[in-house]
Amino acid sequence: MYLEIVSPEATLFSSEIDAVSVPGADGEFEMLNHHAAIVSLLTAGTVKIKVHTQTHLDYEKLHPEVTPHMSDNKVLMLKIKSGTLESKDNKIIILAD
């Protein structure tokens, strides 16, 4: 599936992924490939991105706010204050603050 994370200032992340975990209004939830269509509010917390196993990311070109997990560089972390998530047709867009 494809994930794009944008803020008012820049595109923070854009790539194929295996899964993403987000801080939803009713608690953290994870989205996998072919997830049902959804729109959700996000709260302050950490977005955890599981990078697609066949995707080669240039970690030096990642936005500075997106950081690899300390113990697994196939997991990326992004702290957000709030946001909105929309998922449809295997594409997820997160508007983050």
C-alpha cells in the first residue's frame, strides 16, 4: 500500500509501506494492506511506519522529523500533535500537524 504524510510546511513521507500504526482518537490502531476505507481523526502521538520490505529508502533523504526506530531500521517514527487520516483503494493520506 502507499502512504503519504503531509504537513502545512512539507511532504514528510511518501512511499510504499507494509503497515502503519497511528494514534487514533479512540486509541492506537494499525492499518495493513487492503484495509477498508476509513477517515479518522488523529491525536498527539507517534506514527509508526513499517517500510515495504522490497522498497529501498535513502535514509539520508528522509525528512528530519521522520526517524528510524532505534532497534529496527525498517520501522520509521514520526511524532505528531494531531491530524486526519484517509484511506481508500490501498492509499493512505495523513494530514499531520
